[in-house]
Amino acid sequence: MEFFLSVIGMVLVIEGIPYFAVPEKMKEVMKMAQMQPDNVLRVFGGILMLVGLIIVFLAKGGISLQ
């Protein structure tokens, strides 16, 4: 549970960086996201989740061929 909470905390830190650093640009990005069709956002979200899972898999050692 400690590791899970640490991961959630790091995600929040990383997600918060753009809002802190360039809030005006984030407002523009949110407006553009609102104009996108739902299926485009779903595909984008799915790709991000897949990339995240691959990163976790590789960080945990990936496939051992020994």
C-alpha cells in the first residue's frame, strides 16, 4: 500500500507541473480537448494507458530470457 500511495503521489506531482509552470497554455489545451470528439479522446487515453503499462512492465524487469 505504501508503494501504491507513493506512485499516486508521483503521478499527481507530474500532472501538476504543467498547471504550475504554464497555466495559460493549459487553458488552451483544455479548450482544444473539449473540441475533440469522444472517440479521439478515448483512443488517446488508451494509448497513454498502454504506454504506461509498458513502462511499468519494463521497469519491473520485463521479460527474462534466461
